Amino acid sequence: MSNDDPPIDKLLKFILESEPSSRAYLIIALCADFDSAGTATTILDSLKEQYDLFFWVLKYGWFGDSVTDMQINELKRYGHTEVFMQKRIESDKRARNFKKFIEKSLD
């Protein structure tokens, strides 16, 4: 579930009701589209009030799409951001890199 998967009501409810006392850590998928609908901004503004935010960004999608520098810079405003720059890397290798990022972030 991500903020670009309709309907987003369940995700927004989960985010708005999450508290560190009941959920010390959250891992969510986020589409970094900072559009006029403002769902990414709403989610991040809510989370930054209670959590330290860390972002692991896949710069390049499998089919050639990419996250823009503007989107990455916007995420950096909210928290530590690491960008995975490799293109067309198999899922197991991406997963290992993501796991390393999580472990490093928890230290």
C-alpha cells in the first residue's frame, strides 16, 4: 500500500493514528509526488511530528522512469535520505541494500 494506490483512506488513517508508544518504527512505501493533492506532504508532515524520518529512494524504476532531483530534495527536507542509484538491479540485490539501510538507520 502506498499513497499512490487508491483508495488512500486506509493509509492516511494508519499514518494519522500511528504513535511511537504503540509503533516504535514504521516502514511505508511512499510515492514522492508532491502534487496539488498534497497526500505525500500530509503524510510526511504528520509523521515528522512524532518520528525521525529516513528515506531510501530508488532513483531509477525498472522501466526507465526516475525520481527527480526536486523530489529527492523535498524528501531531504523531512529527514535523512539515501538514494540507490543503480539501474535495473534484481529484487534480491535491492532488498539486501534496503536491509543494510534499515540496519544502519537503527544504529
